[in-house]
Amino acid sequence: MPDPIFVLGAPRSGTTLLRVMLAGHPRLFSPPEMVIAPFATMGERRKKLDERFWEKGGLRRAIMELRACGVDEAKAVEASLEERTVPEVYAWLQGQLGERFLVDKCPHLSADPAALSRLARWFPSARWAWIVRHPGSVTRSIENMPMAEVMLQGYAPDARDIWYFANRTIQSFLEGIPAGQQGTIRYEDMVGDGRKAMEALCRDIGLDFHEALLSPYEGDRMREGPSGARAVGDPNMAGRGKVDPALATRWLEGFDPSTVSPDTHRLARELGYDLGALAAPPMASVSSAMAALFDSARKLESDMRMPSDLDAVEGRRFLLRMLAMSVDLMVEEGDPDRPQFHHAEGPTRKMFADNPDADYWRAPVRLGDGRRYRVSGSVPPGTTYTGILYYRKGGVVGRYMPDREFVKEGRFELTLSADEGADFRGEGDETAVMVRQYFANRAAEAPIDLHIEFLGDASPPVLNPRDLARDLERARRNLEAVFARTLGTWQMARVGLLNRFVQLDGAALFPTPDNTYLACWYRFGQDQVMFVRGKAPVARYWSYCLYNVWMESGDYRHARVSLNHAQVKLDGDRYEVCLAHRDPGHPNWIDTTGHLAGYLLLRCLLPGGEIEVPTIEVKYERESLDR
């Protein structure tokens, strides 16, 4: 009785195609994976396949072919074999074949050296056909295989390792098999010059070549099976009509040779694959962009040199906030073909001296080339202020309009474009539109209703590596720019604005253009208080607000870190604001929230005249309470 021919290979190496090609040979019986080779007894097999139920169909399909029977009878025959050893089942199968040879393809063997050794003892004259395929193709095919994490359990912990461990196991095993009983075929050769490859394999394992080997899609060849006898294998076999040479390289797209081990590179070279010759795939650009982004974040963190522990810990939080903001801004909220307004700042995302009394609504746009948008909405009665502006490339403030120029009877609708005739015309390099709403009393003033629509054709969004890498690089540059501007302003302010007010241009800090800003860098001791005195500005809105080193407003959800014109208690047209580390009982107290130094900003919206520069006086706390 002849010993079987075993087909060996890593999963997704083309073992199914080779099996079907061999099934056309008149001297061979080459069924789907029967999954009996890894076991010593059929009882062991039954226990394992109770867990891996999808692998039960191969043996049944073979029985159906051998006995010309249906599924139910095949199941009954299979059940009658369950008390036998695996060698006895092989003998039973061979007994049904007469002079034909049994071919058993079983990728499981590539992860089971003990089973291979056992088969070699059972069948000393067995022949072994080893199919190898490019590690990139195998890896990518596994990574995109449905249920791969379940179906490939036991091979290796990661798809990138399966090729090496499987082929190294087979290579080591075959070193003990005599020449004439083993042959190797490359998948790429098999789907390319199939005749030459199959002739060589047949010669190496002592099998005469037959023309039908080259027509795997002729006849049934057990490529499919009915319910209950569907065999595991390549699910694409049934949908193909011929061998496609393009399959040799199709899965290489997306493979990054730098992600596999040096051992894989070495074994690949032994088997004729030079991984170093492959170009980096598009996905590698995403990995590089992510690495660059994280490297920038790490460097920014390591370069922080802050004067106090509180500044240092807030700096780390600011870094995390700006990292998340940059990714959101450029990756998640940066599509100008499908724009949506989102909150650019809020209680946990602050930069460039945010205003606790303002909502910042941002949407991405890309003007030029005839592109147009529509922004519409309603402004509730009693709203303190609404303004719209463009940001151009580099963060430059573009055109802007206050509500009196575009809100009519509580509503507005604007066309946005760089073309003539647009209600809100840009220059063509705009990247975002911002709508600000100011509140004097959030509890009493309702938020605006706001919408944006791209007036053009937008293709369905498809995530691809090239665009994601580009957006991640933009996020990295944005993160570094935010830090450069923030720290540059601090370096200037802590010296040039120490305990004195200076009017700022603020162009680099994304200001509200309708505002006039007066800023100082306050500093006073733990037992001191600071009094700020001046004349109430004539303006639609004005306020004082405290900021830390990172130009973040204090936690206004839990502390009074700002006062606006509707909250400040006046003495005629004069005011006195008190900065203190604890409540001194002053009606205009602003809480420093533990900061001994920081920014104090006076912003005046649409002022109606000259703004008096405030004066500053620092006193010890006990002196201030005695007066």
C-alpha cells in the first residue's frame, strides 16, 4: 500500500491551489484539508474539532467523493472511524483508492514538528511537497483574512511571525528526508510558469507529469462542498476561473519589510526572496508620521523648563491637550469636503488666551478653484456678540465681520468663496472659518444655531495611508507651532510685561479682531494681593481673565478666574479688581488658583473710545484687609 504525499506550507502560501492542481492528476486523490495528520487518534481529532467546527468538512467531503454518497452517509462513515488511530484511518482511505496515491495537504503541520516526526515514522516512504510563498504576500494575506485570529491559533503570536516559524519548521524537518521524497515549489513560479514549476515538482517527488495539473479549475476537484461538508481552504478558489499570474504579487502591496524579524529576512534570502529590495509601502509613511509626531511630543516634554512644579505639571497636561487637539484638528475634523462646525476650545482644551465667556466654532474650508460653501444660522435675541472670520495658511487671520454686518433680524446666510459675488469672500488660501459667540451671562443667553455646507460634489470618504500620513505630519507641525508661539510669548511677557499693562497686537495668537487687548504678567507673593484699578471701558463687552504660563484660562468650572462687564461691581465709572490666592471678601475678587505668576488680560470688544491703561498695586494681604 503506497504511503501518502503530504503538501506542506505556511498558511496562505497557496497550499489550496497546489492541492487542487494535484487533484487533476489521474494517479492522485487530493481532497480538501481532512485535518487528521496532526493527531495520533481520531478521538483527539474529535475533541479539537469540537472547538474548531469549521474544519470538520474536509474528511466528510473526501468520503462523499470516495463513496459517491451524500452528507448524512459521509457523517455516519466518519463516526464509524472515530475509535481508530490515525494510521488506521489513512489505511482505510488508501484502501478505497486502489492504485491511486492519497494527497493530504495540512498547513497545521507547519506549526507541529512533533506531528511531522510522527508522520515520518508512520510513513517512511511518504513524499513531501513544500510550497513556499513570499513572506510579504503570506503576511498581508493573513492580516486580511476573515477570522484570522481564530483560524490561525497555534501558529505564531503575530501574523508577521507565522511565515518564519512555519517555514523554518518545515525546512528543519525536511533536512532529515531523503532526496527523491521531497520537492519544493514556489507559489510565484506555480502561478507564473506553471508547467515548468509543476514538472520540476513532479520530477523531485517521483511523479509523472500530467497536463491536467495545469487546469485546476476544470472539473469539480472538490473545490466546494454542501453544507456539513464544506472544507476549509482558500475561500476565493470557487470564484476564480483560471490561474492568475497577478496573484504572485497582489498581496505585496502594503507589506513593510521593516516590520518582520531579522530571522525572517535571513530565511527569505535562503528561499530566494530579497525583502530588502522591496519599496516601503504607503502604510510605512503612516508609521513614520506617527513616530515623528510622538518624537516631537517627547522632545517638547523633555525640553520643558518651568519655574514651578505647578507650571511644569500643567505643561504636561497642556502637551497632552495640544497633542489631542492637533490630531483632532488635522485628522478627524480637517475634511473641507465634508465640513462640520466643532468647538475649537472649551474647559479642557485651551490655548492662546481663550475666553471663558466665548464659544469658538471652527470648520475646515478650502477656497479657490471655484469652491463654495454656505454658512447659515440664527442668533437669539440678547446675544452679546457674534463674529465670523477666516484663517489663512500659516494661521494668518483673514477677512472678518462682526454680527452687525451679516446678521439680519436674528438670522444669517452667507456664501463663502474666493470668487466675486460671495457674501464672505476670501483670498483663496483659507483653511478654516471661525464663528465666535460672546456671552455676558451664559445662564441667560442661548447659543447660536450654526450650519455649514459644501456646495460642491464630494466623493465618499475613503481612508488611505497617503492622506493619513499627510494629516499626521500637519498635526506634528501644528503641535510644534503652538508650543513655539506659547513659549515665545511667555519669554517676552514675563520680562516686558511684569506687573504693568501693555496693549498687544496679538496677531500671532489668533485673536478676535474686534477686540483690543491689554495684558500684563502678574507676579506677587503668597501673602500678597494685587489691585487693578481703572475706568470701565465703553465697549460692547469687556472682561479680565487670568491665565497660566501656557496661556490657558484657569479652571472656570470650579473657580472665579474671570470677571466681565456684567459681573464687575463699579464705583461710578471706576472699578477695582482684586487678585488674591484666597477670597479676601472683595466683591471683584479673581482667584489665582495657586499661581504666583501668570497672565492677566483685559479684552475690550468693539470699544467706543480710548481705553484707560489700568494701574496695579501690590500689597501684603494683612495691609489690604486693614484699610
